[in-house]
Amino acid sequence: MLNNITLKNLKIGAKFNLLLILVFIASILGSGIALSSVLQTRAQNEVTSQAQILIQMVNAVRNYTQARIDPLLASRLETNPTFMPEIVPTFSSKEVFENFRKKPEYKNFFHKDATLNPTNLADKADSFETQLVERFRNEPKTLEITGFRTLSESEVFYIARPLKITQQQCLRCHSTPDQAPKSQLASYGAENGFGWKLNDIVSAQIISVPSEEIFANAKRTWTLIMGLLITIFAIIIFLINFLIKKAVIQRIKRIEKIAQKVSTGDMTADFEEISNDEIGGLAEAFNRMKSSLRIAMDMLNNQS
């Protein structure tokens, strides 16, 4: 009830400004939410695309090592006194990725074949990575896990995929110590990296890409666009308010003042409106009404 009374007491200009402000607020909120969603999705797609490209690159190195390097060096494993880690796909992919990370702009990109029981303890899965491996083991149909985590004091987006022993030749170095090359045992010992079986998921291949800067850029873009939208909306509201005041309110106020003079008996006042719009038509109707009122008053005066 109070709101209705308050609205009724407001002048046209105030009512119109209130409506414009409400439309402005609703438009800004709706635009802000929609724009934020679009930019967040775009940022998410960007980091996902980077991670997918890198994981494909790493897998290309792994496949090349397994298909081309392994056949060349396999015969030397027993005769060579020093173990050649280049024969191991995980080693090759890790080395290539470390070379990639030497450029400053890529230093916060990470790759790891996180393994529960690795030959090289540098590949040992941490607690978070262990959970990923266990999940892949418990959920055989899950082929990829994505998410965010903190590495080197920065937030990164990661893609994890299961690594399964699918070829018998992989067990050459990982079945039992007595089957492993002597050079391997000399380099890594006989305690780690054994007991693997065919079709076992032994590790999670994880690629991590920095995400903070991409999402920060999205936030800066959102702030810039929202600033521009608010400025544009404010200018539009100012122009509309100016035009309404000039083309409607001021003209209505003039008609109101003249009508008050006529109501007090001043028949010399004239509703001067030369435009052909609705307000001009209203002024012309008032002029006709004033003329009719003058004729009626003259008739009454003559009769008396």
C-alpha cells in the first residue's frame, strides 16, 4: 500500500528515471552473469586445449620410442654394462618435456607418469597422484580425469590418463628382478619397479598447465567489457532522460501552467504548441476547450 502511494506521488520524470535505473541494473546483472559464464568457459577450453595438445605430443614421443628406439637398443641391454634409459618411453617423454620447459614461458608446465611402484623413484606418485591411479584401477571405464590442483605455489589445470601394460615387451624390465637386464639392476637396484603384470594400470599420465594467468585474463576482459557496458548504458540513460525532459516533461509543464491560468479566469493565456505530435494535439484540444469555455461564459454573461 505504501509503495503504491509513494509511486503515485512521484512525478513522471522520477518514475521514468526509476524505471530506467531498474532496467539498467537488470541489464548489467544479466550481461555480467552471461559474460562471466562465456569467458570462464572460454578460459576452461583454452587450458584444456593446451593440456590435450601436450599430452598428444608426449604420447607421440612415447610411441616413437617404443616403435623405433626400443628395437634398435633392445639387443644391447644385456651386453651393455650401462643401462640405456632412452629405451624406456617414460624416460624419453620426460626428457623431451623437460627440454620444452627450459623456455621461461613454459616453466610452469608439468608432465609426470606418476607410478605407484616405479623403477626410477623420481616417478613415484605422491598422495594426490596415487588417488588418481587407484581411481583408474577401480573405474576401468574412466579414461580421463581433469581438474585443478596447486603445484609450485600456483594453480594448474591437469589432465590425467591411465597407463596400462599392453605389450609383453614392457615386462622385460618389470616382471621379476631375475628377468631384468643386469645393467638395469646395477643402475636402479632390485627393490623397485617389479611385479607388473600384463593389462595392469601401473601409472597415471598427468599433464599440468598453468591456469591462473588465463583465468586472470578472462577476469580482466570481463572487467573491461563490463566497464564499457556500464558507460554505454549510463550515456544512453542520460540521453533518454534528456530527450524525455526536453520533448515531453517541459512541454507538459508549460501546458500545466497555462491550464492553471485558464482555470483562474485568464482567457488570454494560449496553449502554444506548433508540433504535430501527441502533446501538440493535446495543446490544440485545450485551446478548443478554452474557446468553448469562453463562448459559454459569454452566453451566460449576456443572459444575465
